[in-house]
Amino acid sequence: MLMRILDLSKHAAIRLQQRGIAPLVVDLLLEFGVTEKSGDGTTKHYLDKPARRRLRSYAGQLASLLEAHLDCYAVTGAEGTIVTAAHRTQQIKHWAVSHYTLRERP
């Protein structure tokens, strides 16, 4: 994996600095993370358990050092520009999955 040059919006660059999120973490979110489309054309990138396992198998012992910094998410625009990033303070809800399950019940 090569570190890509991140295409950050001005807002994202400010937020990364304010929130103490390293560009390396954003790169890992984009490389290994799960993507979830939003209704407004943006995409959220975050690490769920399987994504963290993929990262651990790739990075080995380095992953344990990064673990404390990985509770973040990044939002990209339709063009791939990183719009913002933040720390996850709550579990990400998967509403589409829960609604789909409810419709399947008799």
C-alpha cells in the first residue's frame, strides 16, 4: 500500500488539524474501511470489525499501535475529495439493514 496524496477540502484540512486526526489514519480509512453511501451524494468511510482484521493482517504489530487512533470516520464527496473527518463517539447505525429485516418478517 502506498500512501496516497489526499485530496482534502479546506474544511477537511482544518477539521483534521483541530481534531488531531493524522492523514495516515484517513488514508487507512480509505484503503481498508467500509463505505456507506449517504443520500446527499457523500460517502462515509469507517473501520468495522472485519476491516480492522484486514488492517491487522496487513500491518501486523503496527496495527496495535494504531488501534487507539482508528475510531474515526471520513466523509468524501462525489468527486472523491475528503469533505470532513471526525472521531466516532457513537456506534454507526445501519438503518437500511434494520429496515430491510423488518420488512422480511411475516
